[in-house]
Amino acid sequence: MATLRQSKFFLFRAFIRLVRFGNLLMIGFTQYLVKIFFIDTSAQTLWEHFTDFRFFLLSSSTILIAAAGYIINDYYDVKIDLLNKPDRVVVGSVIKRRMALLFNFLLNALAMLISLWLSWKIAIVNFVCIFLLWWYSNLLKRLPFVGNFVIALLTGATVWIVAFYYNQHYEEIYIYASFAFFITLVREVIKDMEDVKGDEAFGCKTLPILWGIPRTKLFVYALIMGFISNLAVSFFFLNRGIVIFLTSIIFLPIAWLIIRLYYADRRKHFRYLSRWVKFIMFLGLLSIFFTHIS
């Protein structure tokens, strides 16, 4: 009996790792921040937000699709991951490939049922997201930049869909959706530099493989400049207070990223930068709170 319990617990832990549970929590946290501080500011207590059943379903559908996306990505990347991160491979070692496909289908099916109950428009958006995640895992991630762009677009969509559902506060939410887009794009290219060995062995055509690390670094700098330019445009045409708070919080971390990227030349350096960019995203999201209390 004890062995059976340990086996079930081990399988549960593997599933939690497979769906990137921490990332899923971040998606939910972000969406609730957007709702609390932009959409439903008339609510008197947090309890009112957390008992909003329709929004809970909206957020749940997003999280389910993201979880299914992580599963299908690992399903297609088993061989590559055995080279890039052998100690973190779940599909094929702990969870059977057929089970992974079943989990992917069930999570996507549940997300679509929820979406259809909420709104046919949300259902269409979520169906497109499911298709793009499958296409990315099956093909796009092996192409130069296209896969990076799709993942960044989908990350931004997790923020934007809140404005889309409620049909309000598009300008303010755009600032954070575009922030999520650009920061994710930077991180995805950095991750390609981290995983270049395994990707090259299996015929992927990512930017570091085609251009080499030095030219890809220049491209990352160009992306950062694009992000800064987007903030500047947002400052003049959208909500200046939000842009000022967001910029003030991430300015030094972005500067540190630029400096560390210049000296990075080993896999562990790019792994550190990937985590650092994730930290920048977390800081940016916290600026939603500080903008509101100001």
C-alpha cells in the first residue's frame, strides 16, 4: 500500500512538472491582477473577485490550454530534451507518450467546453490558441523566429483576452499585453541560445543555429530596443502613469540583462538570463498593483 501511494505521488509530481505548474499560477495571477485593478474596480473586497464564477471559468480555460500546450510540446520534443535537459524529461520516462496525448486532448476539450459556455467569441479565440500551440510544437518551433513569435503572441493573448471578454480598458491592458509579448520574445530567443546543441542535433533551424550566437545577441538587442520604442509610443498615446511605473520598475533589471547578455557565451549563462527575463516579467506585472495604489 505504501509503495502504491509513493508511486501515485511520484506520478502526480511528474504531471505537475510536465504542465509547468508555476507558469500556470503566473497566468492565473496575471489575469486576476488585470481584472481586479482594471476591469472590476467597484468591487469592495477580494472575495467578490474570487467568487466571480464566469471570470474563474475564463481564467481556467486559459490555464487548461496552456497546460495542454506544455504537454504537447514535451511530447514532440522528447529526443531533443534528452540532450538539452535529460534530468527534466517526463514524457516517455515517467508518463507514457499515449497518456500525455490523452491528457492533452482532455485538457483542450474541457477548455473548449468552458469557452463555448462563456461566449462563442472566446471559443474561437481559444480554438485558434490550441491550434497554434499544436502547430508550434509540431513544426514552428523548429523554424527560425516563427515559433518564438507565436509563443510571445500567445503569452500576450493571456492578458489581452481579459479586455476582449469584458470589452473595456483595451488601452491600459494593451500596455501589459505588449510588455508580455516583447519580454517573452526576448526570453524565447535566449532559450534558443541555451538549447542550441540539442536543437542542432535534430535539425532545428533556430536563429542561433543559422546566425550564430553573436548575431543572435544583436537581434535580442534589437528586440529590446523594439520594446523600449513601444513603451515610448505608449507613453505619448496611452496611459502615461502606467508606462512610467512599468518603466521605473524594470529599467535596472533590463539594463542588467543587456550587460550580462554581452558577456554570455556558455549554456549556464543563457539559462541564467532566461530566468532573469522571467523575473523581469514578474516585476512588470507587480507594477499593475503599484499603479493602482498610486
